[in-house]
Amino acid sequence: MNKVWGQLDIIQNEVLHPNSAQLYLRVINLTAFLLITWMLPIADQVWGMDYFVIIDHEFSGLKRAAVLLREPFFREYYEFFVYPFLMLTALAVFGVSNFWSRLVTWVLFVNLHYADYEVSNGGWHVLHHLLLLSIFLFKLPRFVINGNGAFHTTMHNLGFLFSWIQVCILYLTAGSHKFLGSYWVYGDALFVTLSIQEFSLPWIMDLLDKNTWYLKVGNWISLFYQVSFPVLIWFKSVRPFLLPIGLVFHLSIAFLVGVLDFGLILVAAYAMFIPDETAKKLLYWLTINRFRKPMAGNNIIKGIGD
């Protein structure tokens, strides 16, 4: 029981993985920025009046605020959703964000997502949830100095912890559901997927006429990875061997199967697992402060945060 109270005390009084959280926050916002930028050439079809989905909804009250772009009036002015979102995520990439800006970013993304959720994939849903949890990733001193700081520290630590749990739920759900069918269990899922022209490449389809034992191996490795991830990720010594498997898996989804957005969103989510010391070095290289030479008696302004 003392250990439990000790952990609760740490959660309230010490910011855990501060650099990992800030790097992850930048990466996930960069991904969101690129995702919406990628959609700009077809913006009028996705969010505007040249829509290709049925834009009705059954929401009312406060819930209606999540589906504004499913109403013709708001679709005529979709730019007021898209461009503020791009501005806020771009600022967040450079470390300029706070609770309120991240809240607005999430609300805007929810509307952009639900505008045509019928043709989105699981990656958009994952990003939806991760942006929600990122609202609570405050920029704080490492140790608490007052009661108000204890509240913010607790929310920050829980927000980061539940981001990890969100990814674990994703893998647990995806992995367990694969056992409901036969393709993954018998090792045929990758072969079947890559046999479909829309989810393959010409040189891959040419290889399918030959021995495809390696696809069965990849199939079972992927399946084992997904069902074991929710347990193994909590062991620090295992992570350096575990995460590269996931990176290969999701990069393959992005560039071989062709589901680019889903693959890159999951790759971006892995930023939360970067060790804090490594994240600190990466943040140093990403900041403009390293190009500045501090003058005697002057402090460098680090930027705007929570």
C-alpha cells in the first residue's frame, strides 16, 4: 500500500518524462498539420459543398458542435475550420501552444474528421483521441512548487499515461479481433491483402507467384506483436527491441499497402515512447535557441507555453 501512495505522490509532485511528452506533442501536431495539408487539393470535396457523402447527422445539443461540417451552412465556410487548424498545429510544432490552443485544435479536428468520417480510417480515430489527451500535456517545471502546480502535474502525467494506454487499447483490440477470423490465424492475411491491386505494388504482386513463406512469417510476427504490445511496452529493457517491429509494420502499411495516413499516424504516435534523455537531445536540435549565444546578464526567452 505504501508503494501505491508513493507512486501517487510522484504523479502529483514530479513531471514524468517531460521531454518525451514535449517531443511527442510536437510530432503529433506535425502529423496532424501534414494530414490536413495533404487533403487541401480535395478540400471542397472533403469539407466543402462538392461533397460525396450524405451529410446528415442525428446529434443534438452540445454533441452537435462536433459535426458542424455535416451541415451545409458551415460547409460553405470550411476554410474557417481548416486554416485555423493548420495555424495552431504549425505553432505547436515549434513549441508554441497551451491548454486552450490545444483544446481548440482538438475541436477543429473533430469537425474536420466527422465531416466525412465514412471514408476515413482508423488512423484518424487514433489521432482524434491522441489530440484530446495532448490537451493536458502542460509545459511545467520538473518538480512542483505549489498546490496549483500539483494539479497541473497530475493532469500532465495522467494525460501522457493515458496516451500510452490508448495505443495499448488499439493493439489489444486489433490483435484480439484477428482471432475471430481465419486469415491471420493461418498466416494468409498478408498474402490476401497484397494480392489486391489497390493494396499492393506491381513488383510485390510478381513475387506472389513464388514461395511466400516470408509472408506467413511476417503475418505471425505482426499478430504476436499486436497482442503482446500492451504488456511488453511497459518493460523498459524490451522497448528497444519491440518498437522497431512496429515501425516496420506501420511503414509497410504506409508505403507498401498504401494506407499512408494510417501508417504515418501510428509511426508518429511512437514518439511518446522515445526515452526522455533522447527526447531532450532531439528537442535541443529542434529549437532555435541553440543558434543563439546568450549575453552576460541576459536570459534567453524560451517561448510561449502553458
